Amino acid sequence: PNPCGIYGRYYFPYYPDASRFIQCDQTGVFWIRKCAPGTIFDPKIEVCNYPPVVVETGKK
């Protein structure tokens, strides 16, 4: 399902691959993006970060 536009947010985790995330634009179009090597998506701050810093949050 497309999460864009529902929550007023532009970045979402991409489960089950923590090294990827969903990026939305203002029209509801989305892309699956890849984090830089060695990083995973941190849903708390909505950017890619190093794994020891990212605290696992439950799936939405």
C-alpha cells in the first residue's frame, strides 16, 4: 500500500529491509530509496543512520 499523503509525512521505513526507505513527494508518488552503505533508516529522525544509533521501533 502507498503510505504517501495519509500521514502528512514524506519518509517511511521500508519493511523488511532496514537499509531502504520510502520517500514520498507532495503529489503522493513514492520511491524506494537505499541508504548509504553501512547505514539503516532511522524512523525516529527520518534519515539514514549508523545501526548502533538506531533504536528498533515496531512496524506500523
